[in-house]
Amino acid sequence: MDTVADLLAFLDASPSPSHAARELARRLAAAGFQALDPSATWDIAPGRYVLRRGATVIGAVIPSRRIRRFALIGAHTDSPHLRLKPRAAYACEQCLQLGVEVYGSALTHTWVDRDLGLAGEVWTRDGLCLPVRIGRPLARVASLAIHLDRRVNDDGLKLNPQLHLAPLWGLASNSGNSTDAGEEFAALIAAAAGITPAEIGALDLSLYDLTPATRGGAREEFIFSGRLDNLASCFAGLSALIAAGAAEPDVVQVLACFDHEEVGSESAEGADGSLLGQVLERLALGCGLDRSAYLAALSASRMLSADMAHAVHPNWADRHEPRHRPRLGGGIVLKTNHNHRYATDGAGAAHAHTCARRAGIALQDFVARTDLGCGSTIGPAVAANLGISCVDLGAPMLSMHSARECAAVSDQADYAALMREHLRA
């Protein structure tokens, strides 16, 4: 019960990827992790370390200066959402609106008629990065009345992202001038950041649903929240790293929560970039390994690629492969795709089953229907870039990529328990 309450608090503290990264770093620091400066030389000694870069956080526990392998958990801090364009504010038909870009594969209809706040970062002209959060009903993507679209319930809602997703955030002045709208919006953001409008250099802001994360269901067996995919995995990995305890004395335990997975991971902070390899190599070199020994350690390493999984939907059960229908509350889901959209192989699957057995929890299997496409994760990218074994798994959920998602309470403790066994193995 305490774990679920803590997960809900984590979700509410993380309305944007940058806020999620700050909250992860804050909790790691509270658990005794020290910060590493990526632009400085690292003096590595046995202990706990954390690196934050943008919306990516990498934490590590180094038990000794002799490294044989890494035990890694990988997840991601970003979720599909509506992100503001650089010149977002404008006036149209005497309404103030915001130009948005759809980030990732969002279920766009789920953002309609919701109370939306704004969160992210403001960069000042002198390079300072400030977190910003406006946690009140600021914006709304208004739906079109059925009287003006009589066939919407028969034909389905079709939203053009350029024309139909711009939220309202106020009424324009009599002039209806977009320049005035931009100035008013800059003043709003500056006040939230504690600076003047003239100090704003750039904005990186996202809309988010203001409804708090909560428990639901007749017996409160569900979690209803935005961003479960994939902050529930970040939280489970965080819990596992803090609670894992000592592994073998030559194993480095690592949690890597990346940004930009939902848009392909190809960035300086993404899992398909060089950041993770650079961090692991710097840790290894700081512990006295040469590059040959570091590469040998990589070859003996394994990552759990933790990303939420598709539970069978009771209204659309036929969208699942008949013998691979994970259930909410049925245990953690092992993902397989032989076209390498997931990275799980036979050795990795055996490792996951061993960890589950030690943790006393159940595993479920998922493969996509042969005639349907399959999503992907950070697993294949990390496996390809570092040459390490990766296993793709996740807790089952419904409404994936919605502004409001659903998971089972009972699966969350199992998720962290499986990761702890992986880190201890």
C-alpha cells in the first residue's frame, strides 16, 4: 500500500520528462547517491553515483574498484503528449490559442475536453535552466458540438493535429493581435519561472492532464494516471536500485532512464545515442579498467529493458495473439518479437524466468498478432550499440498512450521485485 501511494506521488511530481528526471535525481540523492558532473573528470570510488543530462538520469552502485560486469535496468522518462511550438501563442476568432506538436504516438482524442496544465523548462538568455509548472486549469482542447458534426459517433472522431488540437488558454483583447498574445504568454511563463519576460531565451513546455494519479475500481485494484507508460517502469527501477542491496562484489548495478524513447531514441539523451556507453566506460576507467577489460565487462552484462506492456483488452480481445494474452494483475509480461522490435532472446528469457522464480512472482508472455504491427523499446538499440544481452518486459496496462492510462495495483510490487532479483543475480 505504501509503495502504491509513493508511485502515485511520483507520477504527480512528474508532469513532464524534465520533471520526471529531476524527481528521479532528487530521490536518488535522498538515498545517498552523489552527483557526477558530465563535463568534469570523475574520481570514482566505491559508492553510489547519479548523472542527470536533460531528461535522462543514470544511477549506478559501484561495490568495488574491480568490475567484471554491469547489471542494468533501462526505462524512459518521456510519454506521448502535446508539446508547445517555439512561437506557440496566437489569437484566432478572439480566442487565445497555443500551437502544439504531437510528441510521440499519442491517442490524440484523449486530450480533448480535459483541464490541462503546463510543465517543462525555461532557458534564460544567460544559459540558466529553470523548471516551470503551472498546475491549474490553464488550457483546453475543446471538442466540436455534435450539432456541427452529426456523424461523429458513426464515423469516428478524426482530428487534424494542425487544425484541431490547438488548445484555448484565454480570450483575446479587442485587437485580437497575435503579438499581444505572445507578450501575454511570455509574461505568464516568466512569472511562473520567477524571471522577467526579457530574460526568456527559449521554452520547452508540455501540456499535461491535471487529474491526479489515483486508485480506482471496486476494491481499488486499479491505478488511473497519465504517464504510466513509462514512469511506472522508472519508479520500479528506482525502487529496485535503492533496495537491491549488495550484489556480487564485482557487479555494477545501473539504472538508466532515458528521454526520447517515444520518438525513436536518436538524440544526445536517447538510448540509441552514445551516452550510456560513455557513462559505463568512464565508470570502468575510473575503477582502473583499460578499454579491453571494459569491453569484456560489457560482453558479460545484461539489461532489463523495462517498458509497460499491452494487457488484453476485454472489449477487443481479438486484437491479441490467442495464446499470448497478458492480463491485468496477472504478473509481469515478457515481450518477444523475432523481427527484433523487442530484444528478448532465449538466454534473456531464461534469465527473466530465473529472476521471477527467485522473486516468487508470475511471468506472462506477449507476442503481437502476426498480422498486426508491433511497437518497440530501448532494448534493441542498447543491444545493438553496446553488444549486451537485453530482455524486454513490462507491467501490463490498458489505454497505452492515452492522456489517462490504467494498470493493476498488484503488478507494481512484482515489477520492482523482479528488477531487484536481476540486480542481485
